[in-house]
Amino acid sequence: MAAGEDGGSFWATFGGGAAGAPEATPLEQLLQTPGCSVEALLEEEDVIQEFKSCHDRLVSRFCEPDAAKVLIECITCEPPPNASGSRCFRFPFVAVELITCAPARFYEALVNPQRTDAMDLLWSFLGSTAPSQVNPVLAGYFSRTAATIFSKYPTEVVDYLRGRGTEKLLEEFLDRLHLRSLAELLARLLCAETEAQVVFQTNDIVSRLLARWQDVGEESDAQENISLIIAELLNQKDCLCWIEDLTNQLTAPGTVKFLVDHIFSQQACGVPPAASLLTTVVLHATSDCKEGMSVCASTPTLSPLSPPAIALVGEDDVVNVGADEPVVGEAALARPAPGSPPCSPMHTRGSNSEEWMERRRVSLMREVASHFPRLSDLLSSSLSKSTSDLALGMPQGTICALGGTTLEVISLISTLSRTGLEVVLDAVLQNQLLPRCMELFFRHPWNGLLHNSVRLLFSEVLSSSDATRIDLIRQLLKEASFAERLVAEYSAEADLKASSVKQRHARVGYMG
């Protein structure tokens, strides 16, 4: 059989016999059998390469309904108890590789609205098992498969999901947010650039995410994944079609109070995600109001998921993006480059957009500042603790623990102050936060994270000579005796250097 008659195989075309008709490979011999077994095809070593090379008979076989169903079953269904090793390990891997590198003909058959058996089987994965029993490996395979199909045929997938019922689908996602791969896929579906790409109702998405925040146990990753979903949506704000609705929800007083309450919850698993999410919201809301405020440097993102606004790879390069990533984190492919850069919604809604954003920013910062008395009380409580509490012996001497909540609060105060907004600096002044932060700075001489946050706060206060900053410096000098403390520290350092006894380590961590 001549290679040209049947599309040929890659190896027959470029590495076949030296003379005469090339010898049929085991894969081609299988394909010559009518209705050949899909499982047998998955066993062949060259099936992925041939499928990527658009082998005509192989593509035609996998486009048949029964074959597509077998591929989806390998990705979404647990193998039976007596399954072979290939069914347990090889088939799921090969199936997801085939689907993510498939030619257009295969995807067109998969998303055909007249034949939805394969899509029904794929998306039924979410509801097929209880949230606590979802196999994380299969969840990674499912997410990568669904994200690939969505990236190539978004309109068809959105139409299918709307017809399937988006409310139930959203609930299934929300119940399984402890799985990183499913959280990434949900964020991908929420990042709609146009109204036609919106899958879920978004008017209450933040409140529904936060409702799941407090329903999780200490060992769950749901809180971190919720923070990352919201951070990803904010990172896509220049092309997100519902960014105003999202901003309204995130800057609402109820949202701010919810996060602040969780910062004070004293739960080790809840404080860092709540502080991180509140910081992320503040950074994005104020990123354009002061030069030097960086969002990307401080905001976590779903890096394996996030597609660039304009893809820098061609269609041929897309198929293997993320192939080397771990299974549970490979939920995305880059999107093909659009004909023109997406236009920011904030620049297409008229001249009132900047005024609207400024009002939301002021409202957010005023609401956050209203909680500063609670921050002041927490710092006072930390200062009132005995220095022997949670003490740890080290070669440098006895070191006292600061506490995760206190550290998160100081970091939050530093971030808020660096916005330079008058409402924040005035709240710092009124609640005497700067003297308290500086006292904790000296009381914990080996806490580098604390020192860095206080340094940034102090640098912001010194960055200008307006009335509020001058009052902050006066408060620091008067109530914290900052000048006297500096003289004492440098005197102690000079005495140490003048001593005849050679020191094996530094006296304190903040003196160089």
C-alpha cells in the first residue's frame, strides 16, 4: 500500500524501507481491521506521533463515536478493580495526550451539537463522585482536556454548557475547590472577554466563593485556591468583560469585613489566605494611583492556567503547552492569537470609567481604614505579651515568636500605607499604628519578614512632607522615643565592636 493512498504514517514517509513499498507498521495493520479496538491502538508506541501527524485512518477511527467515548472514559472514569496496568496508567495518559494534540476534524466531531455523547461523558466527571472522593489525577486529566477544548472552540463549549445547565455546573465546581486543577479550570471559564463567552451568572460569584471559604477544614486547600481564582480574575482585568461587576463585589463593605474577620479568626489556615486576598484587592484597586505600586510582584497567580492576552505562539506550537507540567497543575493551553489586541473594557465604557473607579477605590480604602482600631488592638495585645511566651533558645540568645497573625497584620498595614492615600495614612496616625509597629520591630530583632514590612512602612512615611506624614514622624519621635532608641542601638553596636571579645554572630538582625 503506497503511503500517499492513505495519508501515510510519519515513519513510513520519512523512515520507511529502502526500496519498494514501505512495510506496514503494527499500527497500520490494526487500522486495516474494520472497527479495530481503541484499546489496542492506545497500546501502540507511535499512536501519539501518528495522530499529531494527522494519519488519515487513525484520525477517522478516533472521530467515531465509540472511539471518542473510550478516550473520555479513560480520562474521567476510575478503572475497574480487575483492570490491567495499561488501563490504570498508560491509557489515561495517552488519551489526554491524544485529545490535547488532536487535529481540527477530531474537535469538530467532539463538539458537534448533534452528537453530544462524548461531551456529556466528559462533563459528567464533576458530578460522578462525591467532592471528597474525587481522584486528583483524573481531575487533572479532566481539567487539561476541558481547557484544551474550550481554548479551541469556546463558542461551541459555552453553548453546550449553557444547554447543560450552568447553575448545577457552578455548584459542582464550588464543592470541589480543594482541587487545584478544578479551581484553575473554573477561573479559566470565568475569564470571559465578551458577553458571548460568559458561562456562569457573575452577579454574586464573589459571595458564593467566600461562602465556600468558611465551609472547609484546616487541611483543605480551598481557601488558597479561592484567593488564586480571584487574583487571576483581577490579573485579567484589562480583558474581563464583567470587571466592573467584579470590582463592585470585591470592594463591598461586606466582603472587606468578611476578610478582616478571618484575619482575626486566629486560625492558622485562614489568616494568610484572607490577608493575601485583601492585599490583592487593595493592590489592584490602587495600582494606577501611585507610581511604583506593583501588582504582579505581590499577587499570586494561576501561572499554569493563565493565558496571555495575546498569544505569542502559533497554532502549531499550542498543542504541547503545559505538557511537561505536573498532572494536577496542567489545566491550560495558550490561546491562539486574536486578530487584534483585546480592548480593555475600562477604556470602552466612556469617560466616566476613571471617576467610577476612583469612587470604588475611595470607598474600599475608607472601609478598610474603618477596621484599623481592630488592627491597633491586636498589635497592643502582641506587645503586652510576656517576652518569655513561646521563647526559643538560639545561639544568638532567646528569641520570642511574633505570631503569624501579627506578622500578617503588619504586612497589611505596610501595603495599605504604600498606596499613599490620605485616608489610610490618617487612620495610621489616629490609631497610633506606626509606634506600635516600630516597637515590635525592635522587640523581635531576628524576624526579617517583620523588619522588611516595617521598613517599607517607614519609607512611605518619609517619602513626602505633607502634613499627615509630618504628624506621623512627630508621633514616632514622641511616643516611641525613636531618636533615643536609634542612639541606644548604635551605642550598643559601637561597644560591641570595641570589645576585645570576638563575637561569633551579629548582635541583632536589623543592624546589618
